Amino acid sequence: MPKSTLTFDKAACKGCLLCTAVCPPKILELDLTSVNAKGYNPIYCTDIAKCTACAICARICPDSVIKVEREAASGAMSNVERGATA
Ligand code: SF4
Ligand code: SF4
């Protein structure tokens, strides 16, 4: 499985849980230990090793919070997806 990297714009997350519902390996959860400036618990990844870089989470997020990158054979990271508006 290719190595994946997830980057979250936690300040923009509104905790709507759309991404947690669609992630196939169920590795996205709200961080109940922190609150962003909007007053929401932001999203985080519980186990990046299980991420397939499918980018379903990035596509469904209405606020372009999630950036998904996947490692190419060369070792370079390529952008897979960052939401609908970025
Ligand atoms: S890229 Fe796919 S597997 Fe990885 S966190 Fe998003 S929905 Fe889950
Ligand atoms: S990352 Fe996007 S889809 Fe997921 S909870 Fe935050 S705002 Fe909702």
C-alpha cells in the first residue's frame, strides 16, 4: 500500500462527521481533547498506516479541510485531493 499523508486545516473543520462516515477503514474521528476557534472538535486521523489515499474524505468535506497526498514510486509526494473548492 502506498504511503499516504493527510493534512488537516483544523481551524476550518466544523465537526460535521461527513468524512468519518465515508472513510472505508474508519480512521477519521473528532478530537474531543481540543476545540478550534469556531467552537468545534476538529478532525484527526487515528491510524495513518491504514489510509489508502482514496481521497473520499477530501471530496466530501464541504470546507476543504482535508488534503490527501500519496507517495509515488520515486518517493515524491503527489497531491491527490483537497476538497471541492481548493
Ligand atoms: S483518504 Fe480514504 S482511507 Fe484515507 S482518511 Fe480519507 S477516506 Fe479514509
Ligand atoms: S473535516 Fe470536513 S467533513 Fe470532516 S468533520 Fe471536518 S468539516 Fe466535516
